[in-house]
Amino acid sequence: MNRRVAGARVALLAFFLSLVSIGAAAGIPPVLPDGRMPSLAPVVKDVTPAVVNIAVLSGGDEPASPLLQDPFFRRFFELPEQSRPQVSAGSGVIIDADKGYVVTNYHVIRNAREVMVTLKDRRQYEARIVGADAGTDIALLQIKPEDLVAVHFGDSDQLDVGDFVLAIGNPFGLGQTVTSGIVSALGRTGLNIEGYEDFIQTDASINPGNSGGALINLRGELVGINTAIIGPAGGNVGIGFAIPAHMVQAVVAQLVRFGEVRRGRFGATAQDVTPDIARALGVSVHAGAVLVDVVTDAPAFKAGLRRGDVVVAVNGRSVRGSADLRNQLGLIPIGDTVELRYLRDGRTLTAQVRIDSPEAGLVSGRLAVPELAGARLGNAQQGGRPQAVAVVQVERGSAAWRYGLRAGDFIVAVNRRKVRTVKELASEMRASPRPVALNVVRGDFAITLMIRG
């Protein structure tokens, strides 16, 4: 570096330091060259008409018979107390002005009887729930498309830690509020907030009521939907989380098409690539997901994938680890074909995997299990042999639902006695004293459900 360039850099640094010191001394930031004060107001002015307040009425269903409104008869017949109507508040974002689509969090509209959307200009519309997905905590509403303003999606994959962002929502039901901060971290998982986690962490103030609101970059693009905070006292402590835009878009596409997210079967389990695993497999990457089990005759197996393969990309998008692989595959609709790039023996290969229905490979169980009424069960097979009892579907509010059973679970044992078929499950349930411990595999975790019926 010559002296002239070095001198110019020193002079430029001194100039900026003088601006900072003058601004600090005066209590105001330095002005722009045209005399205006620096402001985020232009971005906010463009975006805030697309961010809405959501009021949800839930509970308080009227009983079918007027007689059951009498508390005496409810106690006599041991009926549960009537729930009183509850009103809660949240936020949402208009993503399609022509169709009136509003995206928000599933937990904002869960158990809703009525949903009312209020725009920035105070217009109010009753919303229709198009669809919802508890796994990603995303819901899609629709309101009357009258002179609406929508926000455009940004590319959340291009975010970097340190990027400036704005959070816009309805904290504590106060009304539309804008806060600012930076991206504190990316790809946060393991928080057990939702089933599919790939959060953007931010220090922009997010509080109760901000759920479903917008996380915006400085171009005014939607990069995330605010969904949760870590706050020991229930308020903001500078750790908030947003669902990234790429995940929101994938979920919304299925909600528009099906009214739900139809997740299929890949047929393999994976774990993160650690330095030790990378050395053992002879690969030079330190990101990706190594397959530790591939089910025979499952989609992954049919596509040529085997144990020890390291998946590094899905449809051209990099895979950071096993949770990221699960998230990406969990957003692929049943019947779609996905391209996986993977490493094997130092070579880079690709596989075309067609995602199957989760019921593929199951044999329907013919015996009823009264204690698990409301659950549709099947025999999960590997290599033509049953290995566990698969929970294909659970009716919401049923006995099985109340005990905690969910679609996608695998029942592997009753009181630690292994069961491989629905017939074995029914037999063990009849023979076991109450309560019964149901040993269940859910995703990557083993849990125990107590059945007292």
C-alpha cells in the first residue's frame, strides 16, 4: 500500500470519527449531504399498510340444549364448565392484494370462532381461514380484496448476521408498532417452539401480540414472520424469532392448493456432519446431513441413496444439517420429485427422489384399539416385515388426541414390551394393567404417553 492511499484512508477514518463525536456531543445523528436527517420513515411508510391487526374470538360455544346452560344440571351430569368467549390479539401481513391473502401464525388463530382483520386505515374485515399448519406455525387468511396493499417477499436465504431489520406488529394489542434491530443469528433450531424450526433470530423488539407480524429488510421486503420470543418475564429481552420467508412461501403455496400441508415420506433418517464423521467418510465438508438409516423400498432407497451418503443440497439449496434437511423435505408436497445432491466415496452425485404418501408401506390394521379411539393405525414395514405401529391419522378431540397421540408417531412398545403390529398392540393393551405406558417415537425423539382409560 503506497503512502498516498494510506494517508487517504487515515483522513477518511478521521472524518467519520469526527462526525460520530459531533453527533454524540449534540445528541443527534449526523445529517445527510442534502440536509435531511437519516430516517427509516420511507420504508415504513411503504410497508405498514400491508401489516394488519388481528382480533380472534374463541371459546364460548353455545350448548345444543338450553337445559345444559343451567350450572346445576351441568354439575349433576358431570359435564365440563362452559368456556367463556375469549378475545386475543395478534398480527398479520397482506401478501396478495388481488386475492386478499393475509399470512399470520397458526397459534394466533387456533380454535378461532371468528377472526377480524383491521387495516392501518382502520377498515375492518371478517377473515376466512384458508388453511393452517401447526408444524410450521403458519396460517393463511383471506379478506375482501378492496384497495389493499401487499408486501413483497424477499430472499431470506440472502440474509446475513448483522443485517438491519424492522419488526412491525401489534404488541399487547396497542396498535401498529415498528421496532428496529439486526439479524442476531440464522438457522436457529432445537427451541421446541414448533415442529419444523429454522428461525431467524433478531434483537428487534418483539412482544406478545407481535406474533404473525412482519420482519422487513431495509428494501421493504418481507424476510420473515415474527413468531416467538424468549422472555423470562413475558416481555422482550432482545431475543426474538421469525419464520424465514422461504419457509412461509412454501407453506402458503400448499395452503392455497390443499388447505393444509401434505407432508410425504422420504424414508431415511440423518444426523449432522461433524469433523469426526467427515474424516471417517473421507469428505471435506463440515455441513450437510449424513444418512444413518435408509428404509428398504422407501423413496430414498429407490432413488439410490444409502447409509453413509452425505446430503449437501435439496433442489439446489444448501443443507446445513439434519434439522435443515428435515425442514426442507417437510415442505415438499406428496407426489413431487426433489433433487438431492450428495457425497459418496469422494464423488458428488445427484438423486431424483419422488416423495411418497406417508401411508405407503403401511398395512392397515383390522383390529380396533378402544383406548386409542380416533386414531387410524397401520403396520410400518421394512423389507416386507412389520417393525412398528404407525399412527396414520388422529381425529382432533378424540380419546387418542387427548392422550397426546399425533399423526406421524410410531408406537414401538407398550410398557416397554415391543409391538410390531396393530394386533400385537391391541393384545398388549388388553393384557396390561392401567395406567399403560405407550412408548412412542416422534421424529428424532422417544416419548412416553400414559393411557389411563
